[in-house]
Amino acid sequence: MSILEKINEQINETFCVGISSPAQECANKFENDICSNDEINFRIISFLSCVCCILLVLLFRISWNSWSTIETSKKRSPQSQRISISKPQSNATSGRVEPLILCDRQNNITYLDHAGATLYNDELVSKLAGLLRENIYGNPHTSGPASNLTEALISDTRRKLLEHFGVNDSTHVVVFTSGTTAGLKLIGESFEWTGLSKFCYHQNAHTSVVGIREYAIRKGASFECIQNLEEFASTLLERDSTGLLAFTAESNFGGTKADLNIVSKIKTSSVGSKWKVILDAAKFAATNPLNLSEVKADFTVVSFYKMFGFPAGLGAIIMTKDAALDLTPQYFGGGTISVCASEINFKRYHQNISKRFEAGTLDFLGIVSASAGLDMLNRVGMKTIQDHTFVLAQELYSRLDRLRHCNGNPVCLFYGNHHLRDKRKQGSIVTFNVLDDSGNMISHTEVGRLAGLNNIQIRTGMFCNPGASQRCFGLSTEDIKNYSGQSEGCWEEIGLLNNGTPTGAVRVSFGYSSSSDDVDIFMQFISTFFVSATKECCDAVGDKPITLGETESPIVEAMYLYPIKSCGGIRTSQWPLTSSGFLYDRNWVLVDSEGKSLDQKKLPQMCRIIPEIDLKTHTMTVMAAVENAPAPLRIDLKANKKTLSDGSFRICDRLQNGKSMCRDISSWFSQVLGVSCTLVQNVPNPNRSFANRGQLLMISRSSVKWLTEKLKHQQCHVDDTSFRPNIVISGCTPHAEDSWSNISIGEARFLISGPCNRCPMVNINQKTGKQDRNILLELAKYRRTRSHINFGQFLSVEQRRNFTLSVNDPIFIVQ
């Protein structure tokens, strides 16, 4: 059989299987016609051969490309595939700075507090999760394969950390701690203090550094706060003493940087062996390269959450082996010793310096993630991060510095070395206070509160840096002593002292995930809420009120009282007035287990607790408009047996006496709110209830209408109850009450005692408990005076006779 016949036979077998006989005959006939011409058959064979060759070439190219892709993927670093890194630091055409490392889970929050804690990358967490899924890590104090894996990883992380800071284990050791503060505490308690020792620290130091002086004092050593590091280093040769010097590489207050050459100057001097140096690198190490082979500090402390965001509660001391000899542990346990006798005072510390100071089991799972974090920083490069964050800080500083009110006055007062434009002297922090158009300070607490409502995360206050705060704000030691007891928390929460001196500032700080977009958003926030842009803004508070058809003939439109502070109110047409305000108004308060008052800012659902008072039967019935509510609670207002004990309770920012109600009453409120609490009754006081400030609060209906008009496009619910007033008036222009000094309603006379400073409670719908931040934000645009957003006026009862006020009572303005 010829080749052509074989091919034809194969074609028949392939394509004609299952064809019916007539069809088969047609095919055979068609085949015979073709085969009659040998030349045509030869062309068909040639054509098919070419097609096969082309298919083989295509198949080869596809296989080659697939193999090349696999090989290229294999050659890439596994870590580089897991971290999303945006290499371009800035867009050359637009000048925009893009993130170096993407952190996409910010949930619409503009995050500008990297000095507090930087953001961790999502894929860093994914890598940790993968390691934890793939491996078993055991307690490093145990022997076994899982523990051996843990010990190897810990050792490798120590090596990476030393290499990150330019040293190795021939000269330095790593002691893992729970963070910078724990590291400083460990050094302070382990240092060999004597009566001749001296602890010196720079004025810019964090409280965690300053706190070391407590150990020095207990051992009879002295301490000194240094104003100028350069002068101290120059005069050190004249000091016949030994001691410990601590200073901060980059201030967490304003971002100013110390000259790190001071360390070498001290250590290479003739007294260098008598003085040990602590370098607080908590802030510096997060955004700057640090080479400890050049900066020869004896002890360097860092926190990992500031460097790469995760884990929190883990840091380290990098100490020289020589310096470690000057430390004696004050405690042993959990692996710090090699042997110990239980009946006599005998123990032998571990020969390994690191283990000698690492009491207890290390956070070995945290160390797993720290290893990945160090890999990420080293891959991006600390020099790159330094340049990136410095450029952004300078961009924000320059734009804030150019801001002016309509009268030309500056908007911001800065603290730092930004004007030098030198990254050796200024870091990635911009700290400032906001000024109004008259040059008066606006409280940092107000800026922070409004920033939070705008989903902007910044830090306000003293930043745990008392020395820098005192120097920048001009605060004396007496100022701190005199005002320290005026706030339950940090005294900086006061905001401004009586003389207008600030107790804190606003801090914006950048990290590797920051961008020019963050700067734009913050600038828009400052410009919107704190820059007076028109002459009207400079001449008066807010926009010029519209009349809304009102005349100056005010009357009482509505009345409310709130028997239980921060719970629902009672609307009434008439009510008795006492010397301390409305009868039973804010006569009770709910406090937590620590005796602190609860409010809707913490528990918005408190507005769903609705009391009713029957003056005829002298009973208060309390109901809860919640799911699975308990039966209404009935309280006999005349029964003294319902109170248990007297005590002092923290009502907002003050201590006030009260009587705890019996347990069955308090348990009702605990069940409704889901938190343990106690109902406290006010001790009879002729002048004051549990109200925050004034005895009564008055607002005008026209002011509420005006705000509602401003919010009409935002679908916000605003009514009288949003402001929790006692007296609502009508018949006057919006905010006309701001200009009044005294009024009379019926037979009662009142003193206008000042405006009500508004907080986020106005955002809470008093019927549903839902919040809408746009209400306070809108108020801030036109009702802010210096540090406060004002709406309504407080009234004080001037006459001590009891009256009954009624709706529609006329109001007479007494000038």
C-alpha cells in the first residue's frame, strides 16, 4: 500500500466512523476524485506538514514561557511577595508623596499618630498567621522539637535586631522586654547606684526616662535635669562623679533630634568609663537609621509597635556586654537563674546575659512577628523611610505655616526645629497649637475632639513629656502643682489654664504608610474649623443670625427635667422651681463600680431609660424602651429606707456627695444597661443638683431651627431634646440669649451664668440612641468660641422663694 493510500485510510478511519452507508459512498467517491490527481494529493500532504510544524513551534513557545515564569517566581524572595511595597516615594510630575508600605485596613480613618504606634501591614499579619499554621512553637524553657524551633527563631531574631542597628553579638546583647518603658525600668532598678552616683536626664525626656530617678533617690544618689546636652558633655570632665546619663534621640513631643555625636564624645573622654549612657530610641528608631557601632550608647531601648506596628507589648534593650556588667538583677525567676536553693539565700544567675534579665517566658509568638517586621524595614530601608516621613512633615509644616486668618494673623504656633529644614535636627513630627484670629490659644482638647469626629487620628496633650511641655508652654512648677488636682485623669485635660496658658498641644506624626493625601485631609480639617476666612468671622462669633420671622418678645415654649442624669427627660407644661433648679432635676445619677458617673457618651442607650414622676403620690416610675426590658421600676420618693450609704462620687470633673440606693433598685439599671452600676441620690443641697454646671439650661427654638436649616441636606435629626435643655424659649432671634445678662420668668429672677460648652452628646438622637457626628461638626463651624462650641445659656436662680414655672410664661430681659 502506497503512503497516499495509508493516509487516505487513516482519514477514513478518523472522520468517517459512524457515517451511514450512503454518506460513506459519497465520501469514497469524493476521495477517488481527489486521488485521481497525484499532484493535488502531494500539495495536501505538504500543507498538512506545514500546519503540524507551526503547531509544534507554538506549543514549544508556550511551554518555554510557562517554564520561565515559574523559574522567575522561584528566584524571588518569599517575603517580597508578601509585603505590599510602593517603591516610588514621590510622583515626579505632581510632587505627590505616596505610601512606602500599603496599609489598606484604615477604615476611612486618616491615621496621623505614627509616633504613638505605627500601622502594621496586612500581609505582615498574614505571614505570621501562615507561620503559626505551618509550625508548632513550644515554650523555649522546655526541651523538645517544638521548643527547639522557638529557641532557634528567638536567636535568629536577636541576630536580625543587632544587624538592623549595625552591631553583632561579639559586642552587644539583646534583652527582650515588654517595651521601652519596661526596658528603662529594668536598667534603673538593676544599675549599681551609690551615694556618689548621679542620674542625669535631658529636659526633653519622656516620663519613662524621668522615672528612673526614683531608683537613684532610693539608693542615695542624686539627679539632675539637663537643659543643654552639649554643655553637659563639655563640662563632664570637670565632674568628679560617676553616673548614668539618659537622653532621647528624637523627642516624642516635637520631633527635635539630639546630636548623637554627644554619645561618642562622652564615651571617648577620660571619664567615659565612669558614665553609662542610655539612648531612648523609641521614636527615632521607627523612622531613622541608627548605627550603634558609631553611636556607642551603653543601653539603647526600643519598642517594636512603634517600629513596625505589631506586636504591641514587645521591645528590647540593646546593651553592650561591658555595660551589662554594671547591672545586677533585683529579681530572679522564670529562667533568669541556673540554680537556686529554696531554704537558704543562694542562687546563681544565668551566664547568658540576655536570659539573666528576661524573667518569665518570653512573648515568643510576638517574636515570630518581630522577625518579619525587621525583614520588612530592612527591605524598604530606614534611610528611605527617613526621607519619606521628613518630606511629609515638612510639607504639612509649610502649609500650616502659610495659613492666615482674614486679619493676617497666623493660625498655628509651632514647637520644634521645622524651620531649619534639616532632617538631622527635626524628625517626622509636627507639633503645634491653634490660635484664633485674636492670637488666643484654642484648647488642644477641642482640636482633638473635632479631629476624631472627622475620622482623623492625632494625638493631643503633653505626650508624657513634662520637660518639653514646661519649656514650650512656659509652665512653672507651681502651675503644675496648683492645677494637678483639677482633673481626674492627666491634668492636661484641663486644656487651658485660667490665664490662657495651654496644658498641651496637637501632634501630627508620619510613618511609612503616610502620604500627601493625609496632609491634604488634615489641612482641609484645620482650614474648615479653625481659620477665620471672612471679616464677619473675625468680628463676631459665627455667621450673622437670620431672623426666621421671630420678634423680641420671648416666652417659655417648652420645659423639660431629667431626674436621672444622662437618662431620658420628662416634658411638662408646668413644674415647681426650687433654689437649685427644677424639683428633682438631676437628683439621681448612675455610677460605675469605681464611683464614676455614667453618661451617654459612654452608654448612648441611657437615653432609652425614661422616668416619670407623679408629684401627687411622690413616686418615680422608671421604664426602659429596650428589648426584653424588665418591668417598670417604682421608687417611693419619700422612703429613706431605699438608700443604703453615704459617699463621695466622681460626677464628671468633681467629687460630690450622694446616697447609694438599695441593691434591688441598682440591679434594675444594671440589667437594662448591661453594666454593673449603682443609682445614687443627691444629698439635699440648696444650691446644686448633679447637673454639670448651671442649675438650669435655656435654649431658643429659633437657634434649633437655624441649625436644622444648615443640616437639611445631611438628613440629620435635630430637635430641642438634642441639647437636653430645661427651658426652651421662642419669640427671639437665634442665639439672642447670648447677649442677655438677667431675665425674669413670672415671679422668678435668673442670672445668665454663661454658655453651655457642647460635647458629642448632642450627636445622640434622644429617642433612638443613634449618633450622627455631623451635628457637632456643623456647630463647630459657626458656634465655636476659642476652645468651646457653645449652644444655649445656663441660668442660676437668684431668688430663694419657690415658684412654679409654666409654658407660655413671658420672659422679661433685664439689662
